Amino acid sequence: MTDSKYFTTTKKGEIFELKSELNNDKKEKKKEAVKKVIASMTVGKDVSALFPDVVNCMQTDNLELKKLVYLYLMNYAKSQPDMAIMAVNTFVKELPSSQLAKDCEDPNPLIRALAVRTMGCIRVDKITEYLCEPLRKCLKDEDPYVRKTAAVCVAKLYDISSGLVEDQGFLEQLKELLSDSNPMVVANAVAALSEINESTPNGQPLVELSTNTINKLLTALNECTEWGQVFILDSLSNYSPRDDREAQSICERITPRLAHANAAVVLSAVKVLIKMMEILAGDTEFCNTMSKKLAPPLVTLLSSEPEVQYVALRNINLIVQKKPDILKHEMKVFFVKYNDPIYVKLEKLDIMIRLASQVNIAQVLSELKEYATEVDVDFVRKAVRAIGRCAIKVEPSAERCVATLLDLIQTKVNYVVQEAIVVIKDIFRKYPNKYESIISTLCENLDTLDEPEARASMVWIIGEYAERIDNADELLDSFLEGFADENAQVQLQLLTAVVKLFLKRPQHTQGLVQHVLSLATQDSDNPDLRDRGFIYWRLLSTDPAAAKEVVLADKPLISEETDLLEPTLLDELICHISSLASVYHKPPTAFVEGRSAGIRKTLPARQGSEEASAPEATVIPNQESLIGDLLSMDLGAPAAPVSAPIVAPTSNVDLLGGGLDILLGGAPDINSAAAVAPSTTGLLGDIFGLSAAPAMYTPPKVCWLPADKGKGLEIHGTFSRRAGQISMDMTLTNKAMQAMSGFAVQFNKNSFGIAPASPMNVPVLQPGQSLEYSLTLNTAGPVQRMEPLTTLQVAIKNNVDVFYYACQMPIQVLFTEDGTLDKRVFLTTWRDIPSANEVQYTVNDIKGNTDAVSSKMTLSNIFTIAKRNVEGQDMLYQSLKLTNNIWVLLELKLQPGVSTATLSLKSRSVEVAPYVFQAYDSILKN
Amino acid sequence: MSCSAIYILDVKGKVLISRNYRGDIDMSVIDKFMPLLMEKEEEGLLTPIIQTVDCTFAYIKTNNLYLVSTTKKNANIALVFVFLHKLVQVMAEYFKELEEESIRDNFVVIYELLDELLDFGYPQTTDSKILQEYITQEGHKLEIQPRIPVAVTNAVSWRSEGIKYRKNEVFLDVIESVNLLANSNGNVLRSEIVGAIKMRVYLSGMPELRLGLNDKVLFESTGRGKSKSVELEDVKFHQCVRLSRFEIDRTISFIPPDGEFELMSYRLNTHVKPLIWIESVIERHAHSRVEYMIKAKSQFKRRSTANNVEIVIPVPHDADSPKFKTTIGTVKYAPEQNSVNWTIKSFPGGKEYLMRAHFGLPSVECEDSEGKPPIQVKFEIPYFTTSGIQVRYLKIIEKSGYQALPWVRYITQNGDYQLRTN
């Protein structure tokens, strides 16, 4: 016999019929009738009209019937509050609350618990009055089953009337239950308390856990059900231990939970452990052991049900960002399986990229390539993007990634091509002047692009490399035909690209630029587009040179890791491991309304640990907004201030007028001809390997241009700084058979705007003759960030040919004489610079004592601000300023008698750090 | 922290049964669930969690039913999903199969269960053996009121007292599933073993059990490092096992539940040869035919035999007129799964078999491209474990002092065993 028969009555006077059945004297009939009512309720019929009749059946010994009536009561008390209260009022002696109260004293604990459970669920204010007395008794009931039910009921009551709970002393009773002899009662009491703590009106927890209670919880942890363990672990994660010892002991007692079969227990244990590890970060050994213990359970989570895997993967994504070491060897477990649900596949991909490193990149790439040929469009797109991200993240793999992307473009699968073009744009930005040879392949696919992002990326590429694409004007022109129908981001990009093209190749593109400017400013309704159009127009018409400076300015480098979470958010989310927040990657306040969001959690401050020394990547917005980012970049100032233009502005306002002649007769393109540059590593070794001791340390000359590359001209050189004047000291040797004359020099744009202060004035150089020449330099030249930063590309011209070479400037020549800081300013600046901008370095082989070091540094414009002796160590606080106004603050820790020193560097432009370290090395060793 | 309500929906999204636990979300929000699900699926953004303005839906799907939980808070979502799966398990143990019909047939019991499993959205007792002692399908036949089993609130919440058997026996099954992922050029990308020790316990009273394995960590700590042992990478235990004890001295000690359960599972990476290796040569001649040459090799010891080996080879969905040739076993075309299934009843170690298949392809090509599903292999090798794990002893101590017999079986089978094709 099944219950389905109860669903089958659909006669007309149903309610009426049920009413009479409910009032039948026979118990069996009554029960049948109640079941029919519940069945109707289940299928969504409104049976609230039967309220008094059903509630009438409450007085029964039959447990099953009682449960059904209670269920009915819970369902309709809320949706029919008036009736519920009326029921209470009308039958106040008997029904329903007094019956409930009576049941709370039933000899059968099952009924006592059932009654107290139900009472808490009748969410009608008036009923709470009747609830307090029975609840108080049940909290002290002899049966643990009743006590554990009553514990939860306190939380229910708090939800309806928080004041009542506080006034009636239920909180204290609940706290007492934390010491209950029964582990289930403890677990439910903890759950209720955590819930209450999270929903207090002021956001402050009402009940703080003491060390004593923590110990009781840890004991109960071993004995209660799996769910109870989760409640206890979650509340432990809100506890801040008093000291390292306590933190360590909590870790030790929680670690066994990692072997629990229940994934929720494991994740909650992971949450507590990671939090404790943060406190114990000073104890590296302990943390390493913990990290090792955390990896296997996290990996095993990937064998659970797909939904649990999804939650685990979202959390692993956070953990990998916070503690990259834990899973760095586990790449393979994130390989995608054919039958994984799509949401698992996409998350695995994300983590694969996060874990990608030089060690495993080959494997990762071959997997990604495999995924890129699957059928699921979203997955394929993400796989292609992932290849691009690998290229940006793992530099040595860039070439392989580009080759893979090209292979994929050859497949001609439309969405693959589009995705590939979007990521190639990013690769171009990361590695300028490296992979432009593939542009022609990209251009072949121009016609197939139909997605705005891909089109915008392609247009950006064309504009950026207009000088290398012969038919750039035709390509852009073809885009302009449908300008009005393009998406806004493509329109903006087109506008910029055409202006770039014009600035680079003004000869035949005047018509084009006028056309696009009129499209943007006259025919468009988009204010952004119009504004940008007008700005370009004015720039071009008033000062073309400045326009060039602005439009063709260097873009800041793209950072390695995309979509990293911001560190404070990451810390907050780590505290919410296994909760919804950790899946959304949003703080609870972003999706939970009002007070129940709880107070903001964050990781405890580290004790006794030094800040991580690895420079953190800057956070840049995720892929979607990248193109927007690129667009706005054109107008934004580059990292270094734009220096004065090379050419004095002309007053010629005619857009197409003579002012542009200057552009036409531009400098030779040094960019593409840097092939002669000697390998930089060897060069640096040479620079710093030898010793000499002038007033300010000047590295010895090295060979910049060997005779065989210079058609007989050989150049050795170095840089020096004397009395604030930077100069390039060269030895020119003529090893050819004929005299050389007509020397001229030009520098490519470089990181610090170094440029010759005067033309090169070298007399005729006879065969076999060698002469010393010192070229004075200034820092007023155009700025473009180079990699390495100190690279300077030089073109030397004589009557024979033009020669190109690249050399490295020792950064100390750029240290200015006014690099001292006031002590107080030093201190505040040091504090203001975020710790992410701190880099550490160890200097070896130091000669001389602290004072000698200090005076030696002063000669090189590194100024000692203050000196302090801490525990036998000399601390020197030093500052220096670069010609482009970048301040660098340093702390040098010297130990008398020890030749190594620790150097901590802080700067807002932390990328100069390695070069400063080199400078320290070379200065201190000589 | 927890679920606000639980719903069970049919495949069309109609509510079959629901239970409101917290009353903080209007129960009618469920009407939005199915349309949202469809929308997300359309956009390719399907996840098991769907966020709306009113609440968050977390759902699982089983047997054409959706089990949906709603919450408004920052719930412990791992707990919610594990619980939903547990809910399916409990109901399956109650009604054999959880499906639309069994829900209608048992709605009274389901309401009772939902009342007992969760309170205010917090999971309570979920052990179906214990629940069955006081929530029964024949409830209405009982004249005496049921009482709560002590186990519900006991530290041993999974076993009732007073169990009696005439013959005390324990059966242990050591089952190892091999997960393999190989790429199309024959490189093994991943190979791991997921082992499980399953027990069927027919013991009287409250027996104390201790299980001894050839666990490497244990052997090394007790100075038996040289004996043959197995390094278990990650071990997961049933809640009956004393975890802190295991952490201290690697002893697996427990009071077992009655009947069948999974005592533990473990995972280890292997570097052994794949037990059954498949080489495939697939020649596609577009618009005319596709030919398969499949070589299956057993790479385990000669004295072992794999049973019921089934090799599932994916074929294009528009393939026709199948032709097969093989030296052993039977080959069947299964058009409903777009595959050819080659079954070999008994496949001894160190052998190699060959199968050829030939299909016609239509001259008109289908528009949507197909994926490249991997070849999958199913098998069972009895009396054999890849890892070499061994049960050294199972000690059974009960205060009445009876003798009980443990029986141990070993078996290795396929897990997720996939070989990519080109």
C-alpha cells in the first residue's frame, strides 16, 4: 500500500469533505484525512481553510499523526499569521501552543523534542511568549536528544525575537551547553551560537570563545557526527589563538580531520589550518610540514561528486593564490577529463594556468592544445585564452605558445581564430618587438572576425604596427566603411588606430584620418567617441609632435598574472573557505543582505615573520576589461613623466601643414635593428668583474661595437657621472683602411630619456688611429620603457654607414646629487609604500667598515639618512633619487666582521630594484 | 550558514515535495529555478550554484530529479552539497530507488525524514540504519510509540546496541579502481589508484575491531621497513574510525556499523604499466568510410586474468553499415552511445588481441563537429591489487568473547580509464 492514493481526490466539495473527515471520531479516519490534507498541501493546493480542524487533531497519541499536524501547523502559521493567532486566541486553553507546551513535558523524549522543534518553526511573534518556559526546561532536559534540539531552537527564537533571547538568559544557557557531556549537544550549541554571533545587530559577536571552551570543542570534535564536526570547525575558524603555542596545538588536534571521508569536514579543517598557518608563518618548518599534509586531501577532493569538486576547485583557486607552494607539484590532477561537467572543466583550466611554471609548461601546453580542439565552444575559447596567459606568465614558453596559437589559427575554426587574436594582442604588449612577424598571418583572417573584442584587438594590432604593415591604410579603410555599425569598443579602437597610422606614416593617410575624425566627431552619438575624436583633432592640429608623444606613448607593461584577487580580498575569502563567498570570490557583504552578513573577517596579522620578499605582481583587471584598459591607455601618461618633446612645437595650426614635415623626416628606426646588441649578461659580467676606484665608481670600458660589425669602426665605452653631468665615454678606433669622418650619434627612446646633450663632434679618424671621446648626455629625451630597464640603443653614423648597438647603463650614473631625504620624510615614505613594494637582497664581499661603506656610497649619490645600532648590527638608512624623480629607500643591515649584508629596498617603482642591487654590488666591491 | 529550504523537483521543475526550514525566503522562489537553469545552460554558464537577487540555489541532479537547496546567507556550501548527496543516499536506502514515483508513494515518510535530517537548516542524524529504527514506512502499524535509539546522540551514532547474530562473520573487500588518462600518442598523463576497503559486518554486540595493513608509514615507524609495504598517499575513513588514533600511531581501530559500509578509501599515484593498454589506429576517409584497428594488450602477470573486459570505442554518430573482425570476444555496435563495444569475457595476463572495425560514412557531412571522446576500458581482475596492499589481520574483540571469522577478497577494476584518440 502506498501513499499515492492520497493525491487522487479531486472532487468538487473536497475541502468540505475533508472537514467532515477530520472531525470524524474514528482515529483511523482522522489520520487518513490529515494525510489527504498534507497530500493536497504537497501539490500546492491551499488547504489553510482547514486550519482549526487539523489543529484539532493535535491531541493524539499517534506519533505519525502528530508529526503531520505539526507539519501543517508550521506551513500555515506563517502564511496565515492571522489565522494562527486567531487559533491561538480562540483556543488559547487548548490549542495549539498549550498543546505544544504540554508535549514538551511528554514522557517520550521524541515527542518533547518534536514539540520544541516545531514551536521554534512557528514564526509568529505571539507564539514566542508560550515558547520561553518549555524551551528553558528542554535546554535542561535529561535526554540529550531533547537538549540538542532545544539548542537549535534558541537560534530559531533569536531569529524571531533577538531581545527575548538576551532578556530570558537563553544565551547563558546555550553557553553552558558548550560544556555538555554529549558531543551532539555541544555541536548544535556551537552551531546556534555561531549563527547568533553572525547576526547580532551591531555585527559584534555576543559570545566570545575562551581557551577553555576551545578545548572542550576540540574534545567534542572527536566524538560528534560528521556534521557536528563541520559546525565545530567552522566556529574554530573564527577564533584567534592567544599565542603560537595554542595555534600549534589547535593545528595538531585538527589535522586528523583531513582523513575524514566527508568533504565538508575536510574543507572546514583546511580553512582552520590555513588560518593558523598564517599566525605561525614565522615557524617555517612547521608551515612546511602543514603544507605537505594539506596537498593530498585537497587532491582527493577532486574524486568527489562533481558539485563538491566544483566547490573544492573554486577554493583551491584561492588557496593556490595564497599559498602557491601547497599544490605546485600537483598539476596533473587538474588535467581535464572528457566526461567532466563543463563547470569543472573551466575551473580546472583556471588552476592549470595558476600552477603553470617553467617546469611543467610543456605538459600544460600540450594539454591546452588538445582542449582547443574539443567541441564545447566555451571550453575551447577558454583553452585558447589559457595558452595566451601561459605565454605571458612563463616567459621562456612564449615562443612555443605563439607557435601553438598560429597552429590553431590555421584550423580556421572561427571562434578559435578570434580568441587567438585577442590573446596575441596581449602577447604583443608583453613582448614588444618579438613576434611581429606573425602579423601577416593574422591579417589573412581579417574577414572572418565578427566578434567586437576580436575586431578591436585586430584593429589595435594594425594601428600599433602600422609602420610594418604595408597595406595598413587599406585594411583600416575597409573597417571604416561600416564604422557606424561597429561596436563602441571597435569604433574607439579604429579611431586610435587610424591616428596612430597617420602619425607613423603621414604621407598618404591624411584623407583617412580626416574621414575617421569626422565620423567620430560628427556622425556619432557616443560621447566617449566624440570626446576622443576632438582631443585627437586638437592635438593633431595644434601640436603634432605632442600628438605623437601622447598617442604613441609607451604602454605600461602587462603584468604576468591576470585576474589575481586583490590581497585583502583574498585574505578575507580565505577565512570563508568552503562557504558561498569562496565560490563567488566575493565577500559575503556583496550578496548577503543586512546584518546577517556578519563582521568582516580577515586573516590575523603575522607574528615574527618578515614580509614575503618576492615582488608581487600588480593586479590588473581581468581579460574582459583589458581591451577597455588598452583603449584608455593611449591617453594615460606612461609610468615616467613625459619629457619635453624633441622638436619645439610649431605654431602652424594647419592640420596638414608644414609642422608635419618634422614627422616625415623622422629618425632612422632603431627599433628593428638592434640585432648587433651583444648579449647583456656577458656585458654585465664584464662591467662588474674588474676593479678600479675613482671618486665615483665608473665601470671599465667594454666593447660596444666590434670592428667586424662596424665596418672597421670599433667602439669601447662606459658611462660616468661627474659633478652632476652624465657622459658616455668612448674609445673610437678605426681599424679600416680609409679615414672616417662625419660622425653623428642618435639614441633610441629609452627608459630614462637619456639623449645626447650636444651633437657628436669627432674629428676625422685616420686608419689605425684611436681617440677618446666623451659625449655629454642629458635626460630630456623621449621615454620608452626598455627591457632590461637600463638598455640604451645607440646609432652611430659616419661616412661609411650607420651602425647600431645596444649597451647597458650602470644605474648609478642616474643617481642625482639631491637624493637626500629628511629623516621624518624618509620614515613616513617608508611606511606609506606598501610592503608589496619591498624587495630584499644580500650583498656579499663587502670591504671596509660601516663608515667606509657609507662614505663610499655618498660618492655615488647614495645618501645615508640615519645610522642605528640594533643588537650589534649597524643599520644604515639610505635614499637615492633617479633622474626621472623615482625615489628609492633602502635599509642596509651590516654586521661588523661579516662581509655579507642584507639590503631591503622600498620604492613605488620597484622594478628598478635589481639594477640598484647591481649598483650596490659593484660599488661595495670596489 | 545553512539551507533555508529543500525542494525535490521533477525534470520539468515541478515541485514534488519541499520543506521550509528557516522561513526567511518565500517558498515560491522555486518557480524561478527552472527558467534560470535553462538560461544558464543556454549561455554555457551552467554551475551547480545559481545566484539570484532573492537567494542562492544549490542543486544536484539524480534520476531525473533535482534536489534544490535555497539559502540567503553565506552558507557552508560544501556542507550543503555533501548533505544533498547524503539525502539521496538515505532515501535510496529507504525506498530502493529515489524517483518521482517513490516520492509520491512515500511522502509521509519523506516529510518525517526531512524533519529529522535537518533542523533549522543544520544537518542532524543522517545514518539511515539508525533512522530506520524510529522512522519506519510501516509507522501506522505500530501500536507502541517509537523511542529514539540511543545511537542518535551517542558518541557511537552509527551502531545500535543489542545486535545479535548466530554466526559472527566479517567480509572485507579490497577494491582498487585504476584511473588512467593517456593521450593520443601513447603517453600516460595520469595514472592513479583509488582503493576502497568495503566491509559487510555481521557481528553481535559492540565489537572493537582493529585492522592491520602493510602500510609503509607504519612499517617504517616500527622498524619493519624492509618488508613489502604500500605507501598510501591520502587515506579517508568512515566516521567510525578513530582519526586521532590513526594520526598518532597509524592504528585503524573502530566500532563498525552493522551491515555493509565503506571503511576507508585511499589514493596513490602509480608508475606501473597500465594494466590493459590499447593501441588504436583510426583512418578516416571523409565522405566514404572510417576504419579502426584496435590492439588490446594485458600488461599484468600471466597467472592473473581480467574478467568481463569491455573496450568502448567511440565512432561518429553518422556511421553506418558496421563490419567487424576479431580473434576473440564479441563486438557490438551500440548506435545509441555512438560506440563499438568489444567484450572479452576472460583476458589472461601477457596476451595481445586485435580487432578491426569498418564503417561507412555518408557522403554529406554533418554540420556540427563532434568531439573526440576517448576510448574507455572496463575490466575486473580478481585476487589481485595493483598497489600490493594486504590485509595483515583483522582483530575482533567483543566483551562476550565470541570467535568471529574475517573473510578477505581482493579485486582490481577500472576506474576512470580513458585513452584519447586522434
